[in-house]
Amino acid sequence: MVQTPVKLTFEEYLNYDDGTDILYELENGKLIAMTPPSPRHITIAHFLERQFWLEQIRLNSQWAVIFGAGIRTDIAKSRIPDLFVVEGNIWASIQNQSRAILENSPVLLAVEIVSPGRENRRRDYEDKVREYRDRGILEYWIVDPVENKITIFIWVDGEYREQIYRGDRAIASPTFPELSLTCDRILNPPLY
């Protein structure tokens, strides 16, 4: 087992290297190891990435659809959503950073796909809702393959409003208002 420091500052987190390929989120100065995702998790993430990318091209929006990068959510917190959408010029501005972490830039949409386990569920449904709201992320999707639902939090007047989608109900996204997706389609994407 890899020994990690008890508490890290955000700057120490940015420079942390334990010699492994493990991805870590930072939660109140503590490293949280990200477990490798399931094949279904990866399939859903790549499906959404393609759908968002195609829609932003259609809209001629100049947005970047990003996976595998972090978002600083507080003084000693950083999350690695499954994917997020940000203005392309913001993504271009950090190309020379040593770590792919947005610190103070606005994020249009973040997606978390719930991994198995009570702690993962709590983190996605409680901690990240609070952190993403406080960070001002305009739209936060929780894709839950276990519960067969998608919960979307939309920024309205400084707070999140929650919508839950199941089955073939069309998803309403302020970021992508003409996106034609349902919960069933997202949770059962094509395997190619």
C-alpha cells in the first residue's frame, strides 16, 4: 500500500507524485484514490463525451468537452469529474500548466457517473453537489447506473434546482437545450 501524507495544501497536491498512475481527488487536504472505472462506466462517459462534442460543434459554441482533468472546488479540494464542459479559450489558457486542473475558471457543466459503494454515492450526491454549487458550476449531472436515473442540478439564483430523469423522459439541459437524450439512452449506449 502506498503511504501518503496526512494533509496536503493545494499546491502540494498539484506537485504530488507517489510513483504510481493512481488518480487522486483532494478532499480537505486528504488524498482520495480514484478506483478504476467499470467498462460500463467508461462506455457511458465516452457516449456522453461524443454527444456533447457533436452538440457543441452543431451550435458552433467553441466549448471544450474534457475528461480526466480536475476542478479545484475549495482551498484544499479538487475533484476529477468524469467529464466537464468549459469555454475553449479557458482550456487553451492552461495548456502549459503541469497539471490539468482548472482553478478559478467557470465550468458550464460537470458529469459524475456514480461508482459502486456507499462512500462513492455519498460523495457524488452530497459533497460534490455542495462543492459544485459553491464553485458556481452551472449544471451538474449525476448519472446513476445502479438506480437507473440521472439527476441534474441546474444553477438558478445562486442555488441548484434538481430534476430527476428516468426511462424515456427527454433530458432538459440549459447548456445543450436541443440535446436529444433520455436516461435509457445514456445508461444503455451503443458499445462502439
